[in-house]
Amino acid sequence: MFAVKLSLGTHASSVLVLRSKDARCVRTIMKIAFKYGIAVTLVIAIWVAVKHFVLNLQGPGAQFADVAVFNFSAIVGLMMGIKEKRLANGNKLTFGDGFMTGLGIAITYAILTSLYFVLLLAVVGPGMMQQEGETSYVKAFAGVSIGFALFGAIFSAIISLVLRK
């Protein structure tokens, strides 16, 4: 990214100006991250609601299904977002562009999914977490937010290597 620092006399009055092409690139990454981060979060939220309130799944089978749905939705969202970034760049993608796009998507869905679970905890209560065998709220939310972001970064790196041109 190219930036120019303009100094207008005092340290407090200096500004950072991005080249218009780079500013568009940042906006594109943010739009893609938001779009696909919300999509992944919605898939996860719908799955959790269906699992708990319709199917009443519990135990190891339910936990395996959670891992499968969470990872599949993340991989599909990351793949689609990174492909969209490649198309926005004229069908060219560097590893760095793909990785940063994927990381933005992963951080977005990690934060939004954590907020969804906070809302669910406030509305439904701690009974749902006890069904999953998790008793520490801090541990559960750290696992979701950090785990999603970390695995999202790993998935982004792999997908970016495959899709780069």
C-alpha cells in the first residue's frame, strides 16, 4: 500500500493520504470481508438455531456436526470472497491480497459469531452452553473468536496459494 504523509507545520496537523487506487483496494477488501463474514455468520447462526431448537441434537454427534458445518461454511465463504477479490483485480491475485481478504473475512465472522453467541446466551441463558459441556464463558468465547480467526487465517493462506495467479 502506498501512502504519503503530509505535514502542515505541526505534528498534530499531519495527515495520511492514500493513493486513490490503494484506497479503492482497501474499500474493496472491507466490502468483501463484511459481505462474506456476514454470510458465514448467518450459516453458523442458522445451524445453531436449527440444531438446538428444531433437531435437539446433543452429544458427540452434535459436536462433530458443529465442527463440520462451521468449517465448511468458513471454507466456502473464504473461497468465494477470495475469488471475488481476484475478479475485482482483473483476474489477478497475489498471495498477499488473497490472504488479507481472507483474514478480513475470518476476523469479521469471528467477531460476529461471538456477538451472536453473546446474544444467544443473554436470550436463552446458560443452559445451552451446559449442553455443550462448556462451563467457562470466557473460555468459550475466547475459543470461538480466537479459534475462528486462527483457522480462518490458515484456511485463507491455503486458499490464497491455490487461487493466486
